[in-house]
Amino acid sequence: MRAVRSAPPGVSVVEVDEPDGPGEMIAIRSASICASDLMYIGYGSRFLLGHELAGVTEDGSAVAIEAIFGCDECEHCLAGDYNHCATVGTSALGIMADGGMSEWFRAPARSLKALPAGLDAGSACLVEPTAVAWHAARLAGAGPGRRVAVVGGGAIGLMAVAAAKTMGADEVSLEARYPHQIALGEHLGATAPSGNYDVVIEAAGSESGLYRSVELARPGGTMGVLGVFGPEVSWPQQQCFTKELRTVPSLGYCRHGATTDFDEAAAMLAADPGFVDALITHRFPIEDAEEAFRVASDKSTGALRVIIEP
């Protein structure tokens, strides 16, 4: 089968054996390129890429795939916090294990999420990153009675805007760099930042984004952190200290109560097909994966989510 392998400084389309072992076989219909995939290439990964995945099971059911598998046995997995499972650091798709940017992929049955009406497998790879944004907004306390700002207008930031709006925040603002990001934010009802906010979600993944997020937060507020930062990044500790700012990093998604971040994200996307269509700016067949990654890595292309269709 054809698959996309990290081949620094880019990717290559390779022929590999169909996956064997435990789990259900999924015919992948869509796999989107995440900033993490680009980061993994930079780290020197040689694994197959892809953790934002959707497809069809052998019985014809359309599903999105939770890419955080867990062990299903530890206290965290049993409590639904599988994002805290000790195996997460050793099974991350694309950097510690082969991902699913391929024609076929095997995943645990627990990780397969049936799609709600209005969302098809050709676009449902967006559920995974949207669940990440939903989780961050939920942990940070976005909801009624809160003014929320999102810093960073990439796809994950726009997903966070949509999540905060869906959660019922009184006001949601977006600080974005590019006109197409601002326009989509306005479609979602986001305003330009003004004043200070109860909740600020850092979605830029940059040092400047961190400092701007702290600047926008009110004293005693909360900063949700979606970005992943290395030790070389200067953290705005003094500013956080001065404002007594509660800082909440978020990792993936999990179950909470009787539902999951993944299911809630899928329902939100299904309710707004126009948002889904706007997020997907480019589609490529798998044989054009090299061009797809070039487009995804070049911000001048206006790309939000680039999808590969095996």
C-alpha cells in the first residue's frame, strides 16, 4: 500500500506492507497535515506520518480516529484520562510509531468514533485537531460569563474560537496575522481584541504568542496553552506572577463525564459544514504528498488544513 514517510527535510511516498497486528483495519479516506507533522520532520523522524485521520471500517462504517490510544488498563485510561497514560510518550503517531497517512491503518476499537450526520469521512480528519482545541478551551474555562481571546489564527486557533463560541462564551476575540484567518474568525463571530480577557488561549505556538496572551489576560485570569514549546523559549514568568495568571497547558483530549472531547468536537463540526469547508483549503491525492507538505509549510499559500486523500 502507499504511505507517506517522513524523509527530512521533506516526505516521500513509499510502498509498505498493509498493517497487521491488533486493532480494526480502516480504509483511510482523509488525513490532514498538522504542524506537528512538520515538527516531526524537523526532529528527523523516519516514521510514517499522520495522526489526523478518518476512514471507513471493513463493515462500511465511517469513523474518525482518536490518535491517543493509551493502554486501556492503567488508572488514567480507566478514568478516561487516556491522554495521561504512560504509553502516550512512546506511541505518538509519526514520531514514536508509524502514523496513518496511508491507504490502510489499524486502530483500537475504542479509538474509532462514529461520525454524526452532516460529517463524512472525506473531511472528518478535522475532528482530531478540533478535539485538541476543544479540550484546551474546556480546561481553560471558556463558557458563559467569560470573555475569551484566542491568539493565533491558524486552523487550531480558529477551532478554539469555534469551541469557545459553542461553549457559550459571552464574547470571543481573535488575534490573527493574515486576512483569510481574520475573515474566517469573523464568520465564526469573533471580534478584534480589546481590553483584557478572563480566558486567553495561546494557539500561535510562538514565544511572541505567549507574551501577547499574557498581555491580553486580566489579573487573576487564565491562559490556556495549546502551543508546544522547547526549553529554549523564554516563558513570561514575571508577567504571569504579577497578574497571578493561572496557566493551563493542554495535551490532546480525553473523556469527561459521560462524553468525550472528540465526540463534542465532531458534533460541532457537523453542525457547521461551512466552517469545515473553509478550514479545508487544499486537497491532494496521496501521490502528490510532497507538494501537499510544501503548501502546508508555506504560510503565503493561505493554507489552513491541507488534506491528503489516499
